[in-house]
Amino acid sequence: QESMHAYAANVYTTVIEELMKGKQRKFIAVEQEFFRLWWDMVATDTQKQQVHQLLQEGRLEFVIGGQVMHDEAVTLIDDQILQLMEGHGFLYETFGSRPQFSWHVDPFGASATTPTLFALAGFNAHLISRIDYDLKADMQKNKKLQFVWQGSPSLSEREEIFTHVMDQYSYCTPSQLPFSNRSGFFWNGFATFPDPPKDGVYPNMSLPVTDANLHQYAQTMVANIKERAAWFRTGDMLWPWGCDKQFFNASVQYSNMDLLVDYINKHSAEFGVTVQYATVSDYFQAVYSRNLTWEIRDSQDFLPYSTEPFQAWTGFYTSRSTLKGIARRASSLLYAGESFFTQYVRKHPEGAICKCKALKQLQSLRWAVSEVQHHDGVTGTESPKVKDMYMNNLMYGMFNVKKLMASIIFDINNAKKNGEVYSSVYTKSSGKPGATDVDQYVVVYNPLAWNITTYVLVSVSSEAMSVYDELGRSVPAQVQSSMESQSTYDLYILVEINGLSYRKYIIKPSDDKQSAFIGSSIKYKRRDLTRAAQQSPQLFPVVNNCYQIVFDQNTNLMHSITERETNQTVQFTQEFLEYHVNGDTKKGPISDNYLFAPNASAAPVSKAVGLEVMSGSLVTEIRQYFYSNVTSQDYIYAVYTRLYSVPEGYDGKLLCHRIEQEYSVGPLELNREAVLRTSTNLNTRQLLYTDNNGYQMQKRPFKAYVNNTVARNYYPMVQAAFIEDDTTRLMLLAERAHGVSSQGNGQVEVMLHRRLWNNLQWDLNYNLTLNDSSVVRPVIWLILGTKAATNALYRTSGLALEHRPVVMFGALSGDKPKLPRRLQQNSVQDLPVTVPPNLHLQTLSIPGWRYSSNHAEQVRIIRMG
């Protein structure tokens, strides 16, 4: 809101005004969030008509056209598509046009998913900037900054796109003037927050163009153009004019630009160049007209990104882990809400839910999930108050969608007549409902398009619990002491739900007829790791049908895992470590929201480990607590490892084949970066594989550098990573983004949390020191097995982790639950859907669109309106 007030609204207001004054002037607009806010809240009818005119004349051009310029490292392709659709839907509905070029100049590294997505979206060219500094220098030298990128190994040449990499000057106009100590080419100064200056004189305004310095300005500009032209194959030079937060005082900007453009063209014989205002479309059309053959680039991406030897931009893969987790849960809930609402409208067109209100509820979350995909959003590279804005918008949108889903359940089952109240939706990211002694309904919705068998976790107040389905049949369940609270218990309920359907379960305090199995606890003595190394291992196993995990009682650490089908045993140990980083710029490189710059190898953080094993017929949970020493009262790190079993008659394949781990990390000491390192005896040769945005896997060979080797070998794990040898693979699946690396043979380490402070003035000015004192609770699923077995499991398992069931609660009034008449028949059939088991169905409608499927008709309607 401050940005909108201070400069963004003035960009569009003054740029439109200035474009109307000169036919030669042009402008490109990139992200839609600010433009939409301006269009809806600020623009007059006259200005709207002028925008329509400028677009038709090609003097105003929308590039990318998404809600934001999304981050490329830590976003899921689902969410990239969502925010692109959100922006494109607005542009098509409003102007009948769609963008055809990208301007992805600011994300911190370039993923191979983005060019694939843009090719699929019908873009004609892709433009990027931030790639590794030494690679860019080499590409400049060899005139290889332009190429055809085949970003997907499976789609290959079917979805390729011409790609342009900005040179070393990046996307901003050079500011250095050899004839003045003031900056040049940024004549409107710097935006001031929260209010523009009343006199219109902004700070740090550049030296204006006058008769006295016009020739010197022209010489500077032409020299820079010629320097850059030597790095490209054609004589067409893209010279970006502008930078962050510019053109809010467009009259000053254009008047100086006009003088310079006119002067150079009048003296083109002397300077050897001509210049003109151009859009991205104009530039690429000029390049295409040269009819050259371009080098093909395969699916290799441009990650990680470094700007200098000690400036590896790999810290943001983990920064603000809580925001990353909430953003992903919000995305999952949005897809669940949209699919649920779509079915409701189809099956109950006369239902009591107000469709207009429902669309607004969904739209609030679409907007929040779209905007947080920004390259200074989900990345965690924003100031705390901007982070709070993202969180508030996400939580508000989630509340709306939860409320909508509860209302749909209420309406479908005519719950008012039966005393049922569905008041909240539970997800682990937003807290558990209060445990209660009264009977509860639990309504569980499966957002996946295939049938699932899984466990949902509910907090209850007593060990004596029974669980029943809609027909009064007993449901397998297990209750045990809570890992979070001494006053409550964890109740695991085995749910079996058709694709895109829901079921209802009743939780009742038990008297004599107990149906939920009570898990038993064994607590092991806290072990001193400094002494354990001198003792021979004392091993004990924890088993389900797929895995045997062996722990060493001398250390309370994991010792090995055996995959039972092949009887393959892998040595397997885990430990928490911390990278210590410098916070004083005078003493060397620093870590911040963006950068990871460790000053040494990671150091172990725990000298003692406590262990508790919760055993049950359905779930076995191993709780490990890591202490700084044997006598410490509090732990900073914990791991909760779960093995699942299912009774006979249930499909437990996916449940059985995953080892679920939930971590508790924090609060950290200052200038610490926390990692979990898993070490195996697999001969991996330090080769790591990570996913590109949950889309396709990338090979990540370990590379040795003169400086900063640790940080420059970190990669983003958005959804999956694995290491393997000739026979066996260890796959990691994540429900939020992390930085991941393989720093040794057979090792994989995941960065889980960061807490930093430094005295870099730029960071202090923008409050980017990341003093994050939170406790984070990420979840990772481990799959161990042959390559063939893990290949068959990981896609489905990854989607099952991403789109976990949505759980809704309702208290029952009265002594006995009264089942609604329809439920007495078979509630599973309320929303029947039959789809192939391998199909993941997503709702790709855009609520609120009003359009004709005939493009010509749609454009006619828009222009008439």
C-alpha cells in the first residue's frame, strides 16, 4: 500500500499522460498487481480510454502479464500457472489481449521451468538477466547471450523459446557519468515513502539534460551502446531505460529522454548509431528479421546465482521458512476449495450458497497465493512488515475458503435440522482446534483425483476415544500422548476416501467400549554423544511392512534402514549442524535474506540426544530431542519420525513406503543457519538431483570453486531431491521449499532455518537482516528403494504430500448423534467422481471471468464496452 501511494499509482498516471503527448514514446508494463490496483482504484474513465488506445497503437505493451514476476527457484509450477492465469485473465477480460513476451529480469537465477511454461503459454521470446556472474562474462565474450532454450527434456523442441540474457549492466540504465559526480539517466529521482514530496522535488535527482551537457550525455550513452553491442550477434541493441521504482515522475523522465534521443539521431553520422523508443516486441521483431540460426540450449538451468565469488544467492532458498510453508498450504487449500465448490455448483445448482460471495471468497485466496509468488515474496527477501502483509492476506484468504467449504458441507447435508455446526477447518499450519469432551464430527475432504488411504491427526483431550464412520462402523484409530502438549493427545484416524470426495467421522469419548488403540511409550535415557563413540553399538529395530529402521541405543541416533522387499540395508545417520556466519561487513562476506556465506564448515550442535518411542498397531513414532549438552533443560532441535501400518483390507502401499519426518527447529542463536545432514553409505560421488519447481528433475554435480564452494553447491528443493548409487535411491519429498546440497559422498543436507543480523547499510535501510526467532516445523517424507520402485512412488507421493486432506470439525449437540437421512444411505456417494487413478485433476477456471469463447466476439464486446 505504501508503494502504491508513494510511486506505483503515479507511474501509470503520469506515464499514460506523457505517452499521449508524443507519438514516438513507448512503455512496457510488467506485473499486473499494481496496474490492477491503479485501474480499479485510481484510473479515470479518460485514462482507461487512453490505455485502450495506446495498447491498440502498440505504444503501451504488457509483458509477462502475470500477477507478479514470480520467483523461479522456490515456487511450484502449479502456483506459477495460477499467478500467470490471474494476470492474463484480467488482461484478456479487460483488453482482449494477451502478452507474448517475457521480462523476467529480476528473479535470483533462472529455472528451466519458466521458459517451458512461457512457451506453453504462447510467448514468442523470453528475457532474463540474473545468472552466474562468471558464466555471463563467458557468454558475453563469445556472443552467446541469445539462444533457443528447450527447457523441458521431455517436451524438447516442441516447446522451445528464443531467450535473451541481459548483459552485465542488467536491466537498469547505467548511472555513471564521466563528466559529473551526479548519476545520470534517472532524472525523476528516488521514490519517497510513505508520501511523495509536496514540492515535487525528489531526492537524488540526476543531472538534467541541458544545451551545455547534451553532447556529453550523448557520447556517454553511445559509448555504452557500442560496448554492449559487441556482445551480441546482431546490430540491434536492447538498451533498457529505467530501473526499480522509476517513471513515477514521467514528465521529467520523458522530457530528458526526448532531448537525448533527438540529438543522437540528428548526429547519427557522427555517432554511428540511431536510437528509438521501443517495446520488447519491437526489439525481438528486429532480431527475428535478421533471420539468423541460433544455438540450442538444453534443459540445464541457471541456478544457483552468484554476483561475486562470495555472493552466492542461495540463502533465500530457506529464508522465512514459515512463510514458505503457509504459502504452500494456502495454495493446496485453494485447489481443494475450487474443486469442492465446482462440484457443489454442478451437483447442487439450486443450493443455498451465494455463488457471488463464494467466488469472492475464492478470489481472496487466489490473489494472496498469486502475489506471494513474487521474487521478493515467497523467497523471504522482504522486510518484516511486508512479510506480515503476505501472511495476513494468505490467512484471510484461507479463512474465507475454509468458511466456504464448511458452508458447503452444512448446506449439502442440511445440517441445521440435525444440530451440527461446522465452524472451522483444521490444517497443521494454522493450529489445532481445542480438544473437547463432547462428541465431534470430523469431515475430511480428499482434493486429489484418486482414492486415498491415509491418516489424519486430531487433537483430543482423553486417551479413551472411539471413532465411527457415517454408518456407525468402527474406524481404525490410534491415540497417544501429544508431541506438542502435555494436556492433550494425538488421535490418528485411518481415512479411506474416493477422489474429490469427502467422508464424515464421529469421535466419541469412550466408556467401556474403546475402539482407538492406545499407543505405548518407551523413554530411553539421554545419551552423551561424546562418550558414545567409544562404545560398541546397541541396536534395536522399529519395523513396518516396508522398512526396518535400526537405532543405536548408545547414541539414540538412527543407525540404518533396510528396505524389506529387496532386503537392501543402507547405513543411515542424521545430525543437526549449524553454519556460523559473519555479521560484520568489515570482517568479510555476510549472509542475509538473499545470500549464504558460511565462514567455515558446519558444526554439530548437539552433544546429547533423548529418545522416546511411541509404539502402536497403526503408527510408530520415534521422537528424538537434541540438546547442547547432557544437562540442558531445553532442546532447540527435535525429529519426529513416523512409520505407518494399515490393517488388512486397506490399500496401504503409499503409507507403508514413506518414512515421515517432522522437525522442530529454533529459536536459533543469531547468525546461525541450521541444516539436517543425512549420511549414508551410498556411493553417490556427491551427485545430487533436485526438482525444478515440482516439474522435472535436474542433475546437480558437485563443483569445486576457488572460493565459497559450500554456498555455491546449494540448490533449491521445491518438492523433491534425491541421491543414489548404482542400485539404491534415497528420495526426499518436501511440503515447502528448502536449500539442499550434497557436501560429501553419500550425503544430503537440507537447510531448515536461518537467523541472521548484519550491519550492511543496504540491509539495514530496508530491514533485511532476517532476525527470525521463530520455531519452524517442516515435514519431509523419505522414500528408500530401487530406482524403479522410487520412480513409481515419488510423483504420486509428492502430490499426496502437497495436497493432503482438508479436515473440518463440527461439534455435536445432544447425547446421541443424529445422522442425516442422506448419510444413512451412503455419504461417500454425495459427490461421485470417476477418473483414471493416474490423473491429478486441478481446477483451472478463473472465478469472475465473463468472456465469449470466440476471441473475435470477445474483443468486440470489450471494445464496445
